[in-house]
Amino acid sequence: MSGTRTDASCTSACHLADGTTSTHVAHADRPPTCSTCHPLTASVTSAAGSPHHTRPRPPAPIVAGFLPASAAVGDLVTLTGAGFVGASGVGFNGTPADVFTLISDAKLTAVVPEGATSGPIAVTTPGGTGSSATSLSVFTAVTAGLTLRAGTTSIALGKTVRLSGALTPVSLAGSRVRLVVMVTTNGHWTTARTAMVSTTRTGAYAWAYRPSRGGRYRAQATIAQTAAHTAAHSQWAAFTVR
């Protein structure tokens, strides 16, 4: 409805006369003219408003795309589209996101929630809910584990010590593991040597290290987090060079 309406042209229920006067039933204390009784800018919750005088409902949001195409629980996903202002929720295949941030009307970010599964991403605003045409692939990162031991607890200077261990599960076999060896210097641990070693098809790995001076040493194996697995580190393996 737009422009000024008169009683004669107002036929909605809230504009009908009460049968005894020409005053509107809904607002007996208001003048009988539609333009003053129900201002076009009034909302449905206002005393001056009525359902057919409210502003038109905004369109539902459009989720045009998102990056990355695959993610794990806890990863940040960026959505692009339109109509995001006023977003009240983001859902990952039906699982609501606990954390999302509106960047602009055309962009927002959301953290993949616990329990999310592969499927479309939906954004809800006062205008409705819009879902992506494509599905986000949600994967579960494998929990990596590392062990490490020194072949001896004491060696003579000039000899080598064999550091060996295993990466689990076997599905991660072939990954590279970082080894770091530290030595005490003036009562403080300092890095003596680092190396990257590959694991075998069973997940085992080994490295022969020759210390350059005497003292107390310790070694540790680590692997950084990737999309396929979590980060992991072994316990320290200690040995002495005499």
C-alpha cells in the first residue's frame, strides 16, 4: 500500500467501522482517515500500525560461495554472497555455528562447529534463510602420535647415538618428522642440531647423530599440524656424551 487512502477504499479488517460510528474498530481513538490512523511507515508492533502497512520483508540472504572447499571442526570458513546484514545464525548442514562474524553485507566468517557434517552452509537473517548450492566437505583430522628413544644413555665423544621412533597411525606413514637435539650450555638448553627424516611405510624412522662436544643432551621428535592430521611431539629422549 502506498500513498494516502480514504475510509472508502480501506477494506482490510483493521479498517472496518464498528457499526455505530465511522471510526476504525482497531483504533477507536484515532481519526477516521487512513493516512493519519495508519501511517505508512508504522510497524506492525506500533499502535499506529497494521500488517499491510509494514515495510516489505527483506529478501533472504544469498550464499554464493565459500572458502576453503573442505575444512575440519574448528576451522574458519569465509562465506560470500549478499544480504548478510542482520545475520542471526549460520548452519553447517543443519548444525549451528557457535562463532560467526559479519564482515559486510556480502561477507562473513564462521567456525566449523563440533558435530558438523558435510553439506551446504546456510545463513539466516530477518529475511529468511539462504543456503549454498555446493556442499562443504567436513573431515576429521587424524590424531597423530610420536615416540622417540635414544639407543644409549651414555656415549663417548666421537661416537654416534641412534635416535629412533614411530609415527602413528600407520595411515600417516611416509610423512616427514622433525628431530631436534639440544645440549646444556651454562645451565641452559640450546639447540645443537635439527633434521627432517621420513617415516617408512610402517611409520618407523631413525637418525644417527654424532655430538660435537661432551655434555648432557636431549632429543625430541615433532610433526606439524596439517589438514590430514593433528600436530604431535614425542617425550624427550636423554643421553650423555662423555
